[in-house]
Amino acid sequence: MREHAPNKLQRSLMRLDEAPAFLRGFVQNIILRRAVPFTGTAGVQFVSLTPERVEVRLANERRVQNHIHGVHASAMNLLAETATGMVVGMNVRDDCLPLAKEFSMAFKKRATGGLQAVATLTAEQRAAMQASDKGEVQVQVTVTDEAGAEPVECVFTWAWIPSRRPAKN
């Protein structure tokens, strides 16, 4: 399978390679939190971003806690949505717009501490996003807590459609 040219998001993140290594993670989080402000409000940390896999984390801090001092259900959803949306965003063509289409979340157990979400796309899914200006994809995401358990099971479906504006470089 041939590798695709980087899209706008990938090119923006590649520019971080020019920054000193000790600053890259910090600057990356600032840039991505400005692009999606609510992630900054909640304190989502962007740990790893590649076209195949995105990992994000959320500490169990007061601002995202529920009444029993665990991570609130809405914050769990934000974490999973951010991971899946970012991996789609790393693959959608510049002339297309990614949109969350539907999701389901089943709560299996009480979460312990902070959470991590890892979203992945297969090579076939990535190729489909490059081949068509319209479609949808179900993105695999796993949410784990500090104990290594999966407190929720999530399914996210993302669509992509042609953007109304011409792509800019």
C-alpha cells in the first residue's frame, strides 16, 4: 500500500520538529487546545499523534470530576471523541471536513484515577478516506483507567464530506 501525502493537520504537527525536543509536547498541546478549545478547558493531554494511532489522557482533577470524585461521564466522552476525531483528522483529505456522526458509550465499571484513550485506524480505513471525498468510518477506541481496566466501551462513527471552501496549504 502506498503512503499518502500528509494532510494539513499532519503538516502543522510536522513543523513542531523544528522546536527543541523538550518543548514539543508542550507546544503541541497548546496548538491542539487552541484548535479545539474545550479540550483545553478539560485539560486533555495529547500524548501521541500518528495517522494510525492517537493517544490522549485526562487526569482525574476537580474540573472534570463527578459527584463521586471520579472522571465525569461527559469528560470520558470528550476524551474518546478527541482521540477518534484526531485520528480521523490526521487522515481526512484537505478538501474534506470530518464530522462526528454517532457514538455509543456503555459504562462497565467505576473508573480509578485518570483515563487514557487510544484510537486507531486500519490501513484500509485510511485508504478509503483518501480515495473518496465522502464516507464514514467506525473508529476503534479503547479507554483505560489508571488500574488498567476499561471502565467504558465506546463506538464512534465519523463521516467526512467535501468542505465548502477550497483547501489551503
